[in-house]
Amino acid sequence: MPTEIILLIDENERVRNALARSYAQAGAYVEALASCAEAIDYLVASRPDWILVDQQQADELLFWMRGQEQRRDVPIVLLPDLDLPPERSDEPKAA
């Protein structure tokens, strides 16, 4: 079974790391980016299986995607503002 490719767009580094780690552990390849501009550059060259985008950047991404006929069938999931608890000092940091 081929690996799913997920494009994750969230300006919060802790959220990106937590979500990317979870999906990677489930076997997906995750391209985790901080901005919609970075995501658009990625999308020009690549086609993910689906996209996760934070609510603040969704409008810009959806506006751009509207003109992309070859990307129209890529599912887009809106992420709510995630309020992660502070990292504990005894937890290993993500690489």
C-alpha cells in the first residue's frame, strides 16, 4: 500500500510537530509548513493526497486552490486553533 502524502499548514511550530509526528507514526509522509505561501510553492510542484490547514490560512489557500483544476479533488481539512498544553521537561523533544 502506498504511503499517503499529507500537506500540513500551521503557523504554530508545536502544533505542526505534534500533528506531523502523529501522522508519520501512522505511516504517512507529512510535509509540514508554516505558511500558505510555502504551501503554494509546494503545491506547484507536488500533489498531496490531502491537506490540513489552520483556520487563519484557509482563506488564502482555498482562494489559490480554486484556480487549480488539477488539484481540485484534493481533500482539505480545516484545523481549529489548537491550544496545546505546555511541553513537560521530562518529555523528549521532536527531532
